[in-house]
Amino acid sequence: MFYYLFEYLHKQLNFPGAGIFQYISFRAAMAIILSLTITMIFGKNLIEWLRKLQVAETVRNLGLEGEKQKQGTPTMGGLIILSAILIPTFLFARLENVYIILMIISTIWLGLVGFLDDYIKVFKKNKEGLAGRFKVLGQVGLGVIVATTLYYNQNVKTRQIYNPNEVTTEFISQNNLQTQVIDNQLVLTKDEHSTKTTIPFLKNTEFDYANMLKFVGSSYKDYNFLIYLLVVIFIITAVSNGANITDGIDGLAAGTSAIIGVTLGVFAYVSGNIVFSKYLNIMYIPHLGEMMVFAGAFVGACVGFLWYNAYPAQVFMGDTGSLALGGIIASFSLMVRKELLIPILCGIFLIENLSVILQVYYFKYQKKKHGIEYAREHRLFKMSPLHHHYQKSGYHESKIVTRFWIMGIMLAIVTILTLKIR
């Protein structure tokens, strides 16, 4: 909203300094500052309100150190995170931008699914919360929205850049290439509406999901949306559940998400800037740079939430926060066309997810082969997810969180390095 106000002041009234709101970097910085302010100042009031409503976490008895101290800690703190993301976005982003609209929908959609889960746990006294199938239905619903928008919306395009000396006159006329000056160089460009994504580590290599169906014959492109829809649903469901599982000890999910958010913000900036994208030889996505504003709000919200969520936590984010964080990260990755980097960038979420899956299947295997008593005594991990395994091994949770953050930073650096490794 401020963008439109100051644009009017700048263009119509020539108000001194109003033009600074034209710069994405300035608005992203303001989004970070405001989101930090909301979480740190107004977060305290929300925590007190949650205490008065007796919105407290029921901590399961897992035999872990410090469990009793956590009993009664307010939950649904994800409301703080959602507020700190949405308010700066509404104030500083260009709200007609399709990517911003989609991120707002993603935030609210899975935030509501998580809120419903927490509401059932806290107010209905049902420890199971929202049934798993309804959670998955919510994730699938968001996947349908994201996939449909990215596939059909005509404002979602990539711009191919060609060197005039490397293409023929016939190629130029057939593809209706346009001339454009980038960094004082004349180039040829073409906007494409496609489902192409970037293959990590390989130069000049982009993958179109439509190619996965070439085996069906010449009509394979007719089914492109179907395969893309399945990919998007899988990514959103997997990352959202990964963030949800990671939210098991103080500060782990929020800190890890902040690291991922910074990385995605870098990708949005370079992919949405035609000069940087040309220099790095990566896909240029028009209008994507605006996502820097959302990324700023997201990172500020996660870091600010740590003010109260770092050990010992004064509030838990609950599913209201964790499901939304995962959905935001997944949707953001799809928009910057870097979803194939998720196994690296979201490596913490991945290993947490895998630890649960491996624990379950290994237990079933041992139970079938040797009986239930043997299976209980010979689990793959002392407890899953993985962070609980380390707790059972005697590590303090603050040390576990710090080391997971360090691993997350290393994975983020490797992810960013792929820009140059290509």
C-alpha cells in the first residue's frame, strides 16, 4: 500500500524522497525492519493473550530432558509469524504482482490449516488434532492453486536471452525475437510461458516437465499440466511436512526457515534482475524481483520469532506456524524455478523427514522378522525425528539446534554456489 502512496507522491506531486519506494532493495529492508518490530514488540502482547486464553501446549511424555519445564508453554505462536509476514507484505509490496498474490494465498491457506489443527488440540482437547487426511487435503489444495496459477497465468513467464551473433535471421523471424539493450549490450529476447525449471550444477541446461511424458507419443504436451500438478503437490506436501516435523525443539524450525528464506531471497533477486541473470547465465523471470520484499518479511518474521522461541521457549509456533513456513518455502522455490535444489537447501527438513520414515519401516521390518520385543530394543534411532535421537543421546537441545543451524548455513552456501558452479 505504501508503494502506491509514494508512487503517487513521486509522480504526481514530485514529493522529495518519495521515489525511494521504487527500489525493491529499500522496500525489502523496510519489510525486514517492520517484521522484526512486529514479532519482538507486539509478539509479547500476543503471548500474554494466549496465556490468558490458556492456549498451552500439551507436551507428550517422551522421557526427554526438560519436558516438564515446557508443560504449559503457550502455543499457536505461528500467529505472530503470519502477522509479521503479511502486514509488511501488504504495506511494502506491489500487490498486483502475481507472485506476491500467490505467496499471500500460500501463507494464509496453510496458516489456516495449521490453526485448525492447533485449535482442535488446544480447545477441543484432542491430542491428535486435525486428522492427517485433512492436513494432506489442505496441502493438496494449495498445490492445485499454485500449479494452476503458475501454469495458466499469462503474467508468469521466463525471458530467454540470445546473442545476435549466435542465431540466424530465420530463427529470429520464426521466434519473433525482440531487441533489448542489457548492460550496454544489444541482445535478442523472447518471453515464454513454460514449465521449465533449472537443473542444478549443469550449464545451459533447463528441464521441462513436459518431457517426462514423451513416451506417450506426439501428444505428450497435452498432459503437461497433469505432470506439473503432481510435481507441485508432492513438493508442497513434502516440504510442509518436513517443516512441521522439524518443529520439535526450541528455535529449530524458525532458525532453519530463516536461513532458507535468505537463500530464496537471493535467488529471487538475481533471477528477477535481467543484468544479474545474464551475467550468471540463469533463467530470467520478469517481475520476480518483487519477491525480495516478501522474502524480507519472511526472514524478519522467523528471526524475530526467535526472540521468544529460542531456548527456553516462551511460546511455540504450533502447526499454525510450521505448516505455513513449509508451504511458503515450497511455493517460493517453485516460483524462482529452483525446486530441484530443495533436497540441498532444505536438507534439514529432508533428513528429519527421512529419519521418521526410516524409523517406521525399520521397526516394521524387525517386528516382522524377529518380533515386537526385538524391534523395540533394536530401533534404528533412539527416537525420531532425528533431533530427538540426539536428545536421547545426551545432547542439550540448544546445542542440537545450533549445530543444525550451522549445517543449514553450510547447505545454503552450497545452494547459492550452484549459481557459479553452473
